[in-house]
Amino acid sequence: MNAELVVFVIFAVAALAGAFVLVMARNAVYSAMGLLMTMFSMAVFYILNEAPFIAAVQVLIYAGAVMTLFLFVIMFIGVDKTFDPKETIPFQRPIAIVLGVGLFVLLALAAQGVWVTGSSLFAGEALGTIENVSDELFGNWLLPFEATVLLLTIAAVGTVALARFEISEPRPVAEVVALDEDDASSAGADDASSAGADDASSAGADDASSAGADDASSAGADEGADDAPSRGEGS
Amino acid sequence: MEVTAGWYMLLAAGLFAIGAIGLLVRRNALVMFMSIELMLNSVNLTFVAAGRELGLLEGQLAVLFVMVVAAAEVTVGLAIIVAVFRYRSSADVDDLAELKG
């Protein structure tokens, strides 16, 4: 009964429990908390497997940054607890569980088939110290590392582009006409800047009786001296 | 009893299968996305365990690159989910059935 076995059993149970909570929980925040527990257990396994630097990166990036981003989006979207038991595909749930168990059996057979040699070959100091990892990463793997820089830049640009995505659904035509008529009838001459700037043809038709001009801005300049500059800018 | 790399492989297989089941069963886009993250994490565990077993550092470097790709995927994917939510006011993937014939 060595120490690694005890730590492995404890955190394997924690990781599996977190994964079950992720899949089972009705509330998305609970799912995120389950995933967080699994990720911390992963960091412990990395330390057990002589990868202290990867463990630190796991806690900083996954458990820190990525989970914060997930929780931010969950809070932003709002937790939707309504559950519709109606399945779009019939028997989707049992089929998915059967397929998942089959996948587990196949993976477990493959894992047991390969790793028959048993104990660890490596003994002594930890394999993945910061010195070793950085020597390898900035030596033999420098070009892939630079490629990840390009990938992250593209991802940042893509995220900004998606965040600026406008919902450009064209408004129905009747709604636009109703808004313009509403402006013209209620506001009249003093608040005509919005209507005149929006739609030159309707404003021109409105002022056509007094000014007789086809251009909306010149018609506005004739009406009042005080709001003439604003209408000139607006058009 | 010695903890061998096979134990880690078994655990990673279990986590991967649970993540796959979650991806197939759940309909909330965020939970499906988190299931994908769980599957990526289990694969990282196999990389690290295999690297220790073979005494190679390349397994840990592979984990680093997987983490970078996963971070890029998370940012873009969450931005897509937010954009879809702004358009449809729903994070349920079954609501996105406009291409259904």
C-alpha cells in the first residue's frame, strides 16, 4: 500500500465523480463545478507522473482561465433549468449510453493490451521540470511553438470578429414607414432631423408643399435657422 | 500494489467515455462544450502517463500543444455560442433546426 496508490484512488474517484456531475447535473453551473474538480484531479495526476510544470499549467490555464470563461458565459447566457423530456431522435439517450459503454470497453482493452510491461522505467529526478520542458520546447520544438503563437492570434482576431457580429436582420418595410410617419406627425418641424436624415424621400415629400425642393437638407435649411446645422450634419 | 500506466489509461478511458456520453446526451451547448473539454483532458492524461512510462518528454510537450489548441477552441467556440444565443435567445442545440428539410 504505497502512497501513490492511495493518492491515485482518492483522486480517481474525485475525477470520475466530477465527470458524472458534469454529465448529470441539470444546472449548468453544477456541471462547470464538476469539470473543475476533474481538472484539479488531473493536475494531481500530472504531479504523480513527473510533470510538475504541466500540472501548474493545468491549474493556471484550465482550472483558472478556461473555467472562468465558461462560468462567465454561463452567467451571461443565463442558467436555463427548463428541461424538455421530448427527444428529437427516438431512443437517443439509451443508444448514447450503450455506445459510450462500448467505447469504454474498447479503450480499456486497448490500454490493457499495450501496457503489460508494468513498472516505470524512469527513476530519479522528475522528468518534466521547467528546465527540461523549456530546453525541449525552445530547442527542437521551436517552430511548432511559433505556430501556436499564430494560432492564438488568429483565435483572438476571430473572437473579436464574432463579438462584433451584428444581427443584421432587415426590418419589415411596413415598420419603417410607420416609424417615419410617426416622427413626422408628432414632432413636426423642430424634431425633423431624425426623419429627414433617415429617409430623404419621405422628408422631401413632407416638405414639398412649402419648399418645393427634392433634397431634404436644403428643405430643412429653409425652415428654421436654429436647427439648420444639425440637419446639415445629419444628412 | 504498483500504480502502472495501465491504470491511468483505464481512468482516462472512463473519463473519455463519460465525456462522449455527455456530448451525445446533453442538449445544452455549453454542457456539450464542457464534455469536449473533459475528453481533451483525458487524452492529456494518457499523453503524460505514456511519457512517464517511456521516459520521454515529448508526451508533456504534446499536452502543452493540446492545451494551446483547446484554449483557442474555447475562445472561438464560446464566442459562437454567445452569437447564436444573441440571435436565437437559446442555448439548446435542438432549437437550431433551420436546415431540417
